Amino acid sequence: MSELYLYDKALKSEYPILCGVDEAGRGPLCGPVCCAAVILKDDFVCEEINDSKKLTEKKREKLFDVIIDNAVAYSIIMVSPQTIDEINILNASLLGMKKAVKELNLTPDLVIVDGNKVPPQMEVETKAIVKGDGKSLSIAAASILAKVSRDRYMEKLHEQYPQYRLDKHKGYPTKLHYELIAEHGIQDFYRKSFFKNRPELLK
């Protein structure tokens, strides 16, 4: 049986309604940061679920539907580039995580968040789990929901702005992406605070 499932099962003996939370998109130069919260069915076991970064895009897409079908509750929140610029990426991620939990139609007994920081002023007990997306089934499931949702968003943005090749790099700071920004300029969906070291690109 999956170690990730057993990790959650141990927590559920004390906290029956367990919610996993994770984000995707802290590193990109553009687009939102996406946060997801999920409460899985008690008897749900899936050996294929793992940290989204360890899975192929095709596998993540397949598991996205499996997770939705086996969730008691879930929510997905996008935090805009403008908010990221205003309050910084860490605070934007924590804000999105908090909102994702608040939007669930079920109140968890415990929220477990990937990382080493807990969103401030949570209304339910919350614990941060370092590398939690590789330890907990619930956090891993949330990481997949967040990653797939953000990638789909970036694909749609690519349809509007094909010149930036967002389908290829999803907004991450690759050599190609910087070259395309230099050629086509900055749009409203860019995180301007991420260009402090490249001010020439903001002109």
C-alpha cells in the first residue's frame, strides 16, 4: 500500500477530515500562482499519485480527473500577477492557500500544507509539512490539481499571446522566454517585481 496513503491514514486516526494543500507557479515570470485544497475519500488509494513534479504532463492530466472523482471536497484558487507584485510571491501563495481552504464546502479537522510556512490566521488547525507533496497523498493530490489547473490557464494565455510560447515553458524563466520578452515586451500578465535584475526588459 502507498506510503503516501499510510501517512494520511495515521493522521486521520486523530483528524478524520484531513485536507491537503499545495501550490504551483511560484517561480514563473508571468501568470498566476495557483493553490489547491483537497479532502479525499477515506478509502481512496492510488499508487500513481505522487508529487506533481515527478509525473509527466500526460499522467498529471489523467490523475487530475481521478482526484476530482475521489474528492469529498476541493477548491482551486488563482492569485493574480498584480497581487503577487503587491504582496510578494510567498505572501500571495499563502493567501491563495488560505482562500482555497476557506472555499471548501466542508470544514477540515486538520489542514496540512506543503512547505515550511503556514498561512496566517487560519481558522482550522494547520501544519506545514516540508516536502509534503512527496509524503502525503492529500498534499500530492493538491499539487496535481494546482499544477494541471495552472498549466491549462497558461495554455489558454498562449492562445491569446502565441508570440511568447507560453505553451512551451509555462512562463518559467528560460533562455527562450527571456529572448521573447526582449523582442515583444511585457504584458499585464507578467509579474513586474520578478524583473528587478533585468530592468531593461521593463522598458
